[in-house]
Amino acid sequence: MKQVALLAFNDALATSISLPSELLTAANSVSRRDSRKAIINSEFVGLDRSPISVSGGMEVHPSTNISNGKEYDLIIIPSRWRHPHRGAPTRPDVQNWLRSHEARGAEICAVGNGSYFLAEADLLNDRVATTHWHYFDDFAARYPRVVLHRDYLITQADNIFCTGSVNSAADLVIHLIDRNWGASIASRVAQQFSPESRRPFSRNSYRVNRNDLHRDETIAMAQNWLARYIANPLNIPELAKQSGLSERSFHRRFRQVTGMPPLQYLQKLRIELAQDLLQNSNLSIVEIGQQCGYSDASYFCRLFKQHSSASPGEYRRAVRRKLFEVNKSQ
């Protein structure tokens, strides 16, 4: 059984600690169903035994602390809400704890700006790493010996992993489940849990839009299919067949309940996904276009500008500036 520590500290981003925990719990559940045997013992490990407050005002009660003398096989460091270079990463006892585990060969994964913990402990010197995109310049200035990769959402240097976001951390945890406990368990966890957690909200949230709040279950199923296979070419004959309708009836009912024809609806989903990725990922504009189903980057840029009144590059700069404007004085 692998021993896993989820480092818990004040102002941690709640999802960056809860999502890896839930994925590991899911892997345990799959193993228990197969062999009635647990494969993971995970616990929240605090800096001490005091309750901590994470983002959103939620309280976490660590079951143990870093001075317990226990050896862990995997350590997950969550991201910190707002600026990460405060408090916990600079504590010598935290740094020594991380160094001793790294020296023993434990896998250590930093989510988002959790990479500051590793850099402060000198574990990233002359190694590749990434961090949350908002902190690229600050991270590079503070830690010039780190080989910062701004274009990758996941990096690996020996037993040290860094991810640029919570969603990419989910990808990494699935990879580690595969590597440690096999492809079968990893695949089943990914199928039942991870795709929904990793997919940007707009890609799998058709019920949120007002024109989706209807009771036509047949069209709702079609909308769900479009959201799940958003990058696939639109095949109206096949979609109508799956819906048990003629193409004419499918078009009529789809437009009646959504207010737009299928192609326009799919384009709307794709633009929403592109907006999400431009704001929250480090993917290039070409890669985002491909993930949204557009292999022609020029066409993607023209279509995006028609819908958003800005080019993809202009949109990315605008939303990122607005998103973190509040943090400039911190």
C-alpha cells in the first residue's frame, strides 16, 4: 500500500487539494471492488495539527503533521490562493521535510504555484519546472536556476512533477495511478471521474445555458453528445439517427428548443471552450483551435473574432489582465 500525503496549509486552493484526493479515493474504490484490497493510504498532512482555512472559507482538519516521522511514497502540494511566496514555502521545517522525502525517492507533485515550495527547498535547481501562468515572471526572477518551461502544463524532473493548473494536475494524478497501480485502474478512474473534472466547464455544461433548460430529452441527449465530442466534425445524419429522428425533424426540434441550428450551437460551444482555454491554459492558439475542432488556425481566428469581437490573442491578454488585476497590490 502506497502512503500519500496531501500537504495542507492555510489559504490553499481548495480544488487543488480536494481533486487529487478524490481521484486517489476513486482508485482505492476500484481496487476494493476488484480485489477487496486498498492500495492507497492518503491523508491530509498539516504543518501542525491545527485546523486550516482553505480558499472559499472551508476548514480542513489535518489528521497528522510533517513532524510525525512517517515516510510517504507520494506528496501532493496544492496551489496557494493569491501570492504563493508567503509563510509555508519559506519555513525551514517544511523545506527539510520535502528534501528528505525527495532524497528517499518519493514522488512529489506541485499543483500550480505549489512549485514555490519546491523552489524554496532548492529541489528545482537546474531542473525543468512549470507553475501557474500568472506567476511566470515572478517565479523566473526569484529562482533563476530553475529551468522554467512556460509552454508546458506538466513537467517531470526525475521524481519531481509540476503542473500549471488544477486540471493538468488531474491528468498527472491519472498518469501516476497508471504507473503505480496499472492501466486498468487508471482507465476506470478516468472514465468515471476525471474527464468531467478536467474538461473546462463550458464543454460539459449544456444545462447551464438558458436555451438548454427544456424538457426535450432527445435533444438534451444530442446536446450532451455535442459537448462531449466537441472537436469531432458535425455529422447531422448520424446525430439524427442516434436521436431516432429524421434529419428534418431533428433540425426542427433542435432549433425549437435551443433557438439555433445545430452547427451554430456547436460553434457556440467551441467558442466558449476556446475562451476558457485562452484564460486558463498555456496552450498555444493553434493548439486551442485544434482542441476546439478547427485544424485551420486562420479560420479559427476569424471565427473567434466574429463571436468575441477580439482575436484570440487580444482576448487572452484582456481576460488575464482583468482576472488578476485585484492581486497587483499584493
